[in-house]
Amino acid sequence: MPQRIGVMGGTFDPIHNGHLVAASEVQSKFGLDLVVFVPTGEPWQKRGRTVSAAEDRYLMTVIATAANPRFEVSRVDIDRDGATYAIDTLHDLRADYPDAELFFITGMDALAKIFTWRDVEDLFELAHFIGCTRPGYVLDEAELARFPQNRISILEIPALAISSSDCRARKLRGEPVWYLVPDGVVQYISKHNLYTEKVDS
Ligand code: ATP
Ligand code: MG
């Protein structure tokens, strides 16, 4: 049997329990051997916002996933120069796991934007897509019909209305992020004084 590998790309600024529950749920429902978390590279602008250093986002992702034997973190996107495109992520992971079946995991918000991504047709060749439900985002039937039906699955996951944006906004206001992100990530954020300055332009 070929290995079944989930790929969860994200900015992870910071990684939070919404990401972890989604990955864990997909791992179990699709019988994946591994879920590889892939933090995006830098320099990178997200909606005009400067994203935290790749190394900080990478380390928080490692801390958050360390206890789960089915979770791993890949540096492919942070070690590649320039903007991150899912097509490059999947090509690199295909090279790392040549015989594996790849499952690309996204939330519904990311799934809705997929047709704006580079080389979208090739993406569906490289991986099966799994869209996880996320509070506040729905995809209607017409949007779903655009996907190659044998290459996409939608998975209902326990709803967690958590976002990295909200975690950052909380830190800025001096509010807690306990229980929204893993304990080690709370401590990493404090130790490195992340999200204490307003960086949105
Ligand atoms: P930001 O608010 O900065 O955009 P985010 O919380 O959306 O952060 P990302 O790093 O952008 O986190 O997301 C990485 C992936 O995880 C995306 O595919 C996104 O849809 C998915 N995701 C994030 N939060 C959740 C959640 N609470 N439930 C399900 N999927 C999620
Ligand atoms: Mg997002």
C-alpha cells in the first residue's frame, strides 16, 4: 500500500488549535500515515501585512505538533526563495515521498480561492483535495461543482472559530490566547514578544 500523506500548508502566524483539530480529523477519517505541516516562506506579504519571521512560525509549528507521532513539519516552503505557491509545495513533497498518495488539506476559505492559484489543473493531478469546514465560510453547490469531483472531498470538522488573525489581535490588546493555541505556543509567543506591535498597514 502506498503511504497516504496529508499536506497542510499555512502561514501559521501563529499555529492554533483550529489547524490542529482539522489536521487530526483528516488524518483519522482518511487513514493518513502522516500529516505534514508546511509553513509558508518569507519574505511574504499577506493582505498588506508583514508576516512574522519564517523561523518563528516554523518553530511554533514544530512545538505544536511535536507530541503527535502522525504530525511532521516540512521546511520546503521556508527554504525556497520567493513567494510560496501550492504547486511548488506539492512538487517538493512529491520528491520527498515519491510513492505516496498526497492529500492537500485546506479550510473552506482557502478552498474557495483555489481557482486563483497558480497551475490549478496540475494541482489536482498531484493531490486529492480535502476541504475542512470552518465557521464563517461556506461554499455553495455551484462553487463546489467547479472542482473535479473525484479529486475533492469535504470534511465536516468540529467547529472552532479560531483564526491566527484573532490570536494576533488578542495579543495586541493584551488579551489571552490560552486554549486557542497549544501551551508551548503561548509560551513561545510571550518569550519572543510576538504580536505586541501593530504591523498591519
Ligand atoms: P489568518 O487569520 O492569518 O489568515 P488562519 O487562521 O486563516 O490565519 P492560515 O495559516 O491562514 O490560518 O490557514 C492555514 C490553513 O488552515 C488554511 O487552509 C485555512 O483555511 C485552515 N484553517 C485555519 N483555521 C481553521 C479553522 N479554525 N478551522 C478549519 N480550518 C482552518
Ligand atoms: Mg487564513
